[in-house]
Amino acid sequence: MKEIEAFVDSVYQNVGGNKKEIQELKDEMKGHLLEAVHELKLEGKSEQEAIEISIERFGGEKEMRSIVGQLFKAQKVFAKRVLHIALTFFVLTTVVCGVLWALDQVDMKENDAVAEIIIGAEKKVGILEGKETVSEDAKEEIDTLVQNKNQILNLKIYKMSDVEKVSETGTISYHLDEATPVYQIGKSPTDEKKWMLIDLGYMNDTEWYVQIESKKLFAFVPFISLIGFAIYATLFTIWATINAYHHKRLNVGWVIVFAFLNVVGYLIYFLVGKKIPSETIS
């Protein structure tokens, strides 16, 4: 029936998307209309009357065109939003991890500078260099030096003679647990907090050993990256699955490929999709 075909074609004339999927939907709509026409003819209606009534009951050309267009548009918009959100999580997670790493580098340089000022460096005389004890003036200088360093939770100063142990074989080892610091700023953290700390040891040749327990922002990176990249991977898999569904190529195998190989998996899917038509033509 040409009028039925013309109606169906008009409904889908401005719809973009997978041609095979659109044709299947057109055939399905045409089948429903033809079935309705057949039932109306059995009720005594003429063919023309049956066609007009069937189209009217279906919603009319303008209304159906609008509904179908909005449906396809909504599907595309949803898929794009899923992809955009996935990429946003990927970028944000990468940026946050990078910022935490950069902040840690700044803190480590500050810690190195603090230790150098206390015990000295190659071209710098330290507060304690050449001294046998930590004087009150030295303590005041060290306190002032550390007070604005928020990342330093605990600083301990040992005499090298108290921590350095030489074995019978001549091997030197350091036993901080067995030694008592001659001066300490801050308190030792509890075991629950030690996962986010880093122990840094500094020494000069013969006199002093400085231990700094510092906050390690990079300790949060595994948690942030796990959550962020997991959300990204899940959303990317959903987007890739929607695309595969629209291309009529969705199966469990592709979903697994998308989930485990991510962008690489979708690239494989894309290349396989391009290869199939060329093999069919040849």
C-alpha cells in the first residue's frame, strides 16, 4: 500500500542514525499499520477508510515525526552526555593526582631545606654543625624554622653516636628505635595515621641525624585514582555499549572488551566494523 509506505517514509525522513536500525523500525511501523488496516477491512471499512483511520489512530504524520525525531535525538544526547561525563572524570582525576604529586614535591624540597639549615650542607653551615649539644638558642631557631611548615608533623634530632651501629663486618646500620632524640618537635603519630606519612632521614658526616615525619599527600592518589578511573571506565563502557547497540553489533563479548580494554577495546570494535563491509563487497 503506497499510502502506508509514504506515511512511514515521511515519519522517518529527517531522522539521522544507523540506516539498518531505521529501516527495521520503519518495517515494524509498517507492519503495525498494515495489520490495523486488515482488521478494519474485516469490520467492513473500505481500504481507503481503513488506511486513513489506521494512520489517524497511530498519531498522524506530524505528531509521529516529532515523536520519532525526539526519541532519536534523546538517544544521541544521552550517549554524548555519558561520554562527556566519563571524559570529565578522567581529566579531573588526572589533574587532582598531578596536583597532589606537585604539592608533595614542594613539601619534600621544603623538608630538605629544613634539614640542611639544621645540620648543614656542602656550602651551608647548619645550626648544629660543630656543636656537641642543642642549645636553647638552637632550639628556638629550629622551632621558628619548623612552625610554618604544616607538612612536618614530627621532627627528631639524634646524635649520630646514638643511632649509628657498626657490625663486626664493618657494615653501618641505624637504630632509631633504640635511641633517644636529644630534641623533638611535635608528637609521634598513631599507627592509624602512619599510612599518610613519609619518614625522611638526614645526616651529616659525624655529628647529627635528623628524622622528619612529613605528610604525604600522594598517599591519597591510589584512592582518588581508583574511584575516579573506575567511574570513567564504567561510563565509557556504557557509552560504547550504547553505540554497539545502535550499530546492531552488541554482544557480551564486546561489552567485556569495552570494560577491560577501554579506549583500545573501542578502537578494535571500530576497526572490525570498518573491515566487515569491505570483506562483504569484495
